[in-house]
Amino acid sequence: MKNHSNLHSDLKTLVIVAHPDLKTSRINQRLTAELEQRGKVTVHKLYEIYPDEKIDVGREQALLLSHDRIVFQFPLQWYSSPSLLKKWIDEILYKIIFADGHAKADSHAKGRDKLKGKELLVAISTGGTRSMFQAGGRHNFTISELLRPFQQTANYVGMIYRQPFVVSGILEVSDEQLESYAREYADYLES
């Protein structure tokens, strides 16, 4: 996965790790460990922080607004994110956009300005290989097509959507490849 350009190293980066069982995940655990080891980004493990799935909206909004680049890191499950990340998006972004609690045009503009110019990056792992994610392939759609809701969410709130980081075919990834992915991922977020 090369050619990740146009990221700025001076941006404060928040990585929201949304893996329901990170301790047993070979791929996401290693990617996260590399980020934590380097210590240059904020790593925020949703399922560890909210095992009861009761999200502290104020805390999460403050965290979101204090960073310039937001990364959603998760395993692609049933062509989407794990449920807690979806809940986080629903609760945190919705309440920022509709700051006064009403879906009115003027509140849209006010809330959308809070996120305008921030970057959004999606980092996913998939069981399927890249060749499975194409027209006529097993999953019939490209990764880019499956991630469109995230891209549109970014567009809707004025964020800049960046090229996703994808580790596919996780059952076939060797230890050496995993180390390479971990370094590349951290480099991408820090570059």
C-alpha cells in the first residue's frame, strides 16, 4: 500500500480504534501497537473505553474537536464498521452538526463549520483479498465503493477525505508483511 501523499505531519492525529476484540486481533493489534510505540498520535480504543457502549458525548466531542486528522481504524465487518463505531458517528457527529438539537438549515451550517478542513482517514482490515473486492469478484464491490458512506460523511461535514489504508487478505499476511504494514501505516499517519 504505497503512495499515501498529501498528509501533513504537523496535524494532531486521533486514531479511533474500533475493534470489538482487539486483544485477539493479530492485524489491528499490531497496527495499534506500532502507533502506541511511536507515540506521535492519540490512540483511542473505543471498545476498551466503552465496554458498556455508553458513550461520553462531551468527552468524545472535545477529543474530536481538538484534533486535525481523524482516523477510523477497524475490521470491515459485513461491509461496514463494527457497531460501536457506527454509534459513535451517530452520537458524536450528529450532536456536533445539530448543535441546538434541531435539524434546521442554520444549525447545519454552524455544526459543519466545526469539522470543516479536518481530515478523515479510514484504516481497515479485511478477510478477503483485494481481488475479491471488485466487480465480478466474490464481494462484487471495490473497497472504495464500500467505504462511500464514510467518504460522504466527511464531505457532508466539510472534512477532507483521505485515501484509505487497507490490509486485505488478513489470513494470508505473513509476520514479515505485518511488520511492513505496521511501519507503513504509522509512517502514513506521521508523514
